[in-house]
Amino acid sequence: MKTLFTLFLAAAAFLMMAFVVPQDQKKPGPWEIPAKYKSMKSSVKTDADTQKLGKALYAKHCRSCHGNAGAGDGPKAKNLETFPGDFSDAKIQAHTDGELYYMSIVGRDEMPNFEKNIPDEEERWAIISYLRTLKK
Ligand code: HEC
């Protein structure tokens, strides 16, 4: 009887922990990117001026979640259910420009849609060219 009670207590404690201890952030799963985006080409020249513009736009729109160096550690990141990713990661950098464009501008779930907030095509591509500077 005593062992049964101990077992019961252990089970109850385990169950309580499951609710009290915060769950880890979800790892982002693979994206389904429409073919017409995959093959999209940047409409801006990748030079210092473009990257400077991209950096300023990144600071305004993206840094709060993605962090200063794109490590996924912005001030809002800890409140997200899904880890926003680390832009220095070779796996993210392996995406085509068009794929990055889709993820950055169209988004999904907690990754916001920026089609309205960043209407200018050249500004969108300037951000993508800035993301390229964040690789290791
Ligand atoms: C409100 C927080 C938030 C903001 C602001 C934000 N993002 Fe995200 N971003 C996320 C989250 C969360 C994910 C992961 C979403 C998923 O995988 O479902 C993500 C994913 C991404 C990815 C895909 C990374 C991968 O897994 O390959 C890219 C690229 C990206 N964001 C670019 C941007 C850009 C560029 C901006 C600014 C224009 C921006 N994000 C602004 C939260 C944010």
C-alpha cells in the first residue's frame, strides 16, 4: 500500500511538472515554397548602398524577433512559440534568393506577412541582400 502511494505521488509530481515547466521552443519545420517564388531573381545590385538600406530596414522590421546579428535572439524572440532561426546557419543561407524572399515577405504563422508594410520591391530585395551578409 505504501509503495502504491509513493508511486501515485511520483506520478502526480511528474504530471504537475509537465504543466509548470515551460516547453521548449518549436524548431522551424521545412517551408513549402511556391515554384514561382523559388526562381525569383533579385532586382537590386548587391553593393554597399543596398546593404546599408537593407540593414536599416532589417533594424526596423526584423530585429525585434531575429536579433541584431540574426541569431534568432531579438527581445521578442522568447515569447515566440517557434524559434525564428539563425541567419548565419549554412542551411538558411543555402536557400535561393527567391526562397528567402518568400519566407521574409509572405511569411507563415508567427513569421509576419510584410507585403503591405514593405510594398517597395527594391526595399524587399535590399533586405534579402542584407541577410546574405549575416552568414558565418
Ligand atoms: C514577430 C516576430 C518576427 C518578425 C518581426 C520577423 N520574423 Fe522572421 N521569423 C519569425 C519566426 C517565428 C520564424 C519561424 C517561423 C516558422 O518556421 O514557422 C521566422 C522565420 C523567418 C525566416 C525563415 C528562416 C528559416 O527557417 O529558414 C526568414 C528568412 C525570416 N523569418 C525573415 C524575416 C525578415 C526579413 C523579417 C523582417 C522583414 C522578419 N523575418 C521579421 C519571427 C519574426
